[in-house]
Amino acid sequence: MAESAYLQTNRSPTALTVVILMHGAALGALALSKMEVVKTNFGKTEVIFIDPAKPPPPPPPTVEPKVDQPVQRQVVTTVPPVIERPVDQTVFDTKPVEYPPLPYAEQGPVEKIVPPSPPPPPPPPPKAKPVEPARARANLGSYVSDADYPAAALRSEEQGATRFRLAVGPDGRVKDCTVTGSSGSSSLDATTCRLMKSRARFTPARDSSGNPTGDTVNNTIRWVLPE
């Protein structure tokens, strides 16, 4: 039987070739299980040995689409520089000011302090008396007649003496008339001053230099009802 098999082997070289190829394919598969063949690039084949103990490389990261973000503007505030100045070394009195206590309501109303009024101005100095007084050019009674008697005083039968003071100017004329004593009749007093101002004439007074000046003259007119 052995010889027959050997003879059969010698007779079938094809079968022997098949067996050898099968063994070679098994060895090649065992070797290829520990390696990875990368795709040929330009006719070159790159073989990378992979260690089965190491994990496979992670997949490439997923690139998310870029979204435009709104631009945020920053407000920059400029702070002025601080200028240091020398400190004044003057020592101030820090003692608090003491004020008088305020009046309470039970003490009654507070009297308002009114500042005193300024003193009145001094009176003007009295005029120097003239050296020569004013003199009437005629008796003052001669300037009044019965025809000047007021009609109202006649009807009322009024009579009496009117005392008066005349202000005589430097020209000798009467500037003003003041009743210093009433006769009891207003019409007699008014008529007296009216007649003296319109009729009386004086020689003006003279001062120490001989110049004419003003003066005052006092007199009396007695009114008597005509017969």
C-alpha cells in the first residue's frame, strides 16, 4: 500500500503543488493577522505593524460649523491722572465751637433785639444875629384901615388882637407871616397876614460886613369894630 501511495504521489505532481500552496496560504494568513497593509500609493506599498495589545487610534474629531458671534464692544473709560500736591502742615484747632443754648418754649417769647437807630444829625448852627435889625418904613398899624375889616367879622361882630411874626428878606419885603397869637377870629387872623405880606415894607437888616440879610419882626394888630 505504501508503494502504491508513493507511486501515486509521483504520478500526481499537481496534487503536491496544491498541498504546498495550501500550507503557504495558511502561513501567509497567520502572518497577515499581525499586520495591516495600507493602500498602495504610486506603486509603493507601506506595511504598518499593529500591536494587538494597543487600542486602535481614535477617530478624527468632528469639526462643527463655525457660527459668527456678535462683536462685543468694550467701553474704555479714561481716568484722569491723580496729581499729588504737597500736604499743608498747618495745624488747625479742632476744638468744637460752643454756641449759647437756644431758648426753650416755656421760657416765653424771645425778645427781638433791634439795633439802635443812628443819632439824628446835629441842628444847623443858629444864624448870627444881624448887627442892624430890619426896620419898618412906617407904623405897621398904618397899613390897616376900617375899610379892610372883614365882612364876616363885621356880621359876627368879631374883634381882638392878632399877634404875628414876619420873615423879612434881604430886599426888605415880607417873605412869610405866622400867627403867634390868635384874636379869636380866623377871618381877622387871615386878613392880618394877607395885608402885612402885601403892604409892609422894611429897611433890610445888615450883617457885620454891612451886607443886607434876612431878619424876623414880631408885632400885633388890634382889630376894633368901626363906629
